[in-house]
Amino acid sequence: MKLYETLATDIAESIRNGVLKPGDRLPSIRHCSQSRRISASTVFQAYYQLEAQGLIRARDRSGYFVALGQTEILPEPEPSPSPMGEAISLDVSEHVFEVLESSLMRSVVPFGSAFPSPLLFPLARLGQVFASSVQKLDPWSSVDDMTPGSARLRRQIALRYLTDGLQVHTNDIVITNGALEALNLCLGAVTRPGDSVIVESPTFYAALQTLERLGLHAIEVATHPREGVELDAMENAIKRHRPQACWLMTNFQNPLGSLMPNAKKQALVELLTRYDIPLIEDDVFGELYFGANRPIPAKAFDTAGIVMHCSSFSKCLAPGYRIGWTAPGRYARKVGHLKLMTSLASSAPAQEAIGTYLEKGGYDKHLRRLRQTLSSQQSHFVRAIGEYFPAGSRATRPDGGYLLWVEMPPQVNAMEVHRYALSEGISTAPGPIFSAKQEFRNCLRLNYGHSWDARSEKALATLGRIVAALSN
Ligand SMILES: Cc1ncc(COP(=O)(O)O)c(C=O)c1O
């Protein structure tokens, strides 16, 4: 990270965690440059960046201040009460498909989409690497890169684990068709139809759909909007239901955006190790952090091989290439066999291209830019929600990713909001699709992963008007 980026990240973090409050004056350029031992122009660069992100404002001759717009930020939602429910068999797919289809239309403002804008990725550069690496591709790669996958790519992934402080051997990584296949294979490897699986409440709808497809029951466990799944509630659920697996997102959970603190991740892994329950860890957003460092996965605390870590390049580098992976600990052999039995292998040219791109360098530079863009878009988005949504609304402000969760006044029905908004050309993801029992009826997941412009401002104003009308 460049010096100005480090300074901008530190200040943004202080604003986000409340150390710097709206209206607070930032240290003068001279003071900051002296105390940090960096040049005044570096401090200027950092302040310009924060200004462009809408986090600070310059006032004539008085210096820089934390933006007052931040005062309109809504409070965060309260943790949901523990469902403490039964193990539920699922029937969510139709609902989800209906909502998904509406968010995939290009003409619609994609607040309901699960994907960031494809324009945020170095697709031209990747295309060049793809073309040249495919030209040089060894004809035998279609055989050599068969599951567990390209050795070149697996080595690059193992190196990234190493940078994050995790020892994962190249041979323990299985390349998949996106993270979704990795998650499906892992779940299939450790369960049989009729088994129960712990998921967060709310959870990513694809987790519910996978459980539905495999004939599994969901045990939903209360999840804190900032710190992730509640461990006491989880232990109670384990004692009651004896689940065979647990599927969680520890970093920037979809849909809440929660980030589990390290101590909690460690306690989670210890708890599951004690009961010998495999943890399927969905970490697709781990690289999209806004703080100083990548949040480590729960897998970092795994000593027994129970954590099946899953991720992909779909959200941070190469959407559409469908390259993901899993490091499934002691289940690696079984997952590899399942992959061979379901889709045999992942695309050899796509694996080669991504492996070569990672080898050439430039990924971290791209990620830094991507994180800054997403963090800046979040600031605009959160400010606008505060401005346009009616009193009684709440919203999460995740420290990474591109999804946030809005809780509307209790009388507002999210399915109705979804339908009205769609008729105005705006997609949303209503709360009930994130729950086996179709709860969270007054909640919405919104996507801030698309460029902030007049169209998004207008769409959020319209959405706020719809919510306000339905709350009266
Ligand atoms: C939380 C989460 N996990 C997994 C996936 C699937 O990732 P991939 O596109 O790599 O299959 C998504 C995609 O939207 C997601 O949001």
C-alpha cells in the first residue's frame, strides 16, 4: 500500500469506528505530516481521496472535517432474536428464482443483485493474459489440470493463504466452478439426505437452496449484524439437533455484512472441533475489506482439519470465469472425488489465465483500487439511505464487501416494496428470501457495488419514498 493510501485507510477506519465523529476537525496537513513523518503532499493526497469518498469535507481556510452527512447515517439493526426453532425442511427456490430474475435485467437499477458491477474488474488485462496463455497452453493441460486442478493456479492460491498467515498445501486445494460449486461439494461430502445443517439467520439464499437440493434440514441460528453468528445460540442448537455440518460466512456475511472478530472465529472453531462438526466457511468477500488488513478466515484457527474453506475469483477479479476453490481440510480427498463425479474438472484455459495473471503481479494493485471504490460507494449509499428512508429504519455499515442490510419500520412488507420498486425499474432483495421460514419481512438487502451516480441517487430516493408510503 502507498503511504497516502495507508493514511487514508487509517482515517476512514477511525471515522467508521466512531473515534472521529461527524464535524470533528482532522489534524492540519502540517501537523499530520510531522507526526507521521510523511510529506505534506502525501497527506494532501490522502485527504483528497477521503474527500472524493465523501468521508471528509474541506472548509474555507479552516481545514478538513469529518463530513456532516455522516450524522444522517441510520442506526444499525438490533441482533435478531434467536430462532431456537426446529430443523426445517426447505421450499425456498421458487421465491428466490423470481427475485433473482428481476435483478439480472440490465435495464433495472441493480440494488437487488448479488454481484458487483462487472465494470470494476481488469477484464481487458485478463483477456490479454487469457489470449496469450491459451496460445501457449500445453495440449496436455486438459489432462494435467483435471481435478484437483491446475498446479500453477493452486500454487498461487496457496501463496495467498501464506501471505494471510495460513499454511495450506497446494495438494489440499481443489479448483471448482466458482465458490458455489465448492460449497455444494463440501456440503455433499459431509452430509446425507435427512441430516441437519446450521446456517446463519438471515443467510445467503443459495445456502438454503443447496440444502433444499440435497434434502437437508436447516437450523437457523441468530446472527449479530456486526459480529456474526451467536455462539451460545449455536451451542444450544448443536445440543438440541446434533447437526452434521455448519455453513457460515465469517467475513462480510451475505446479507448482513457482519465480520466475526478473530477471538470469536477461534471460539467458533474450538466449539465445532469439540463436537466434531465440519465448518463450511464461505469466504468469497474476504479480499474486499475496507480496513488495513485482510480479515483472517476461521480456517486459520483449525488444528483438526474440520474447516472447509471456500472462495473464488468471481467477486474480486474475474466474474464469469467461474473459477473458485476449496481447501477442505481432512475432507480434501472426498471433495476431490465428488468433483470428479459431478463436473470432472474446471475450464483449463480459465485456470491457466488466472494462474498466469496472479503470477505476473498486479492483483493487489487492482484489489486496492476495488476496495477504495466499494468503500466510497458505501459512504454515498449509507448517506442517501439516511436521507431518504423514513424514521425507524436501520442499516448495517459493513467493513467490507458490497452488500448491506436495511431494516424498515415493522409494518413495511419487503415483498411489497420489492414489487413496487420493480415497477419503477429498481430491483431489491427482500428479507424473506434469506430465511427458511421466510422471516425478516421488513428487511431488504441492498447492493452498493455499482457506480454511484445521479441514477442511483434518484433510485434510492424513489425506494425511500415507497418505503415511507408503505410505513404510513
Ligand atoms: C455469499 C456468496 N457465496 C458464494 C457465492 C457464489 O460465488 P461464485 O460466483 O464464485 O460461485 C456468492 C455469489 O453471489 C455469494 O454471494
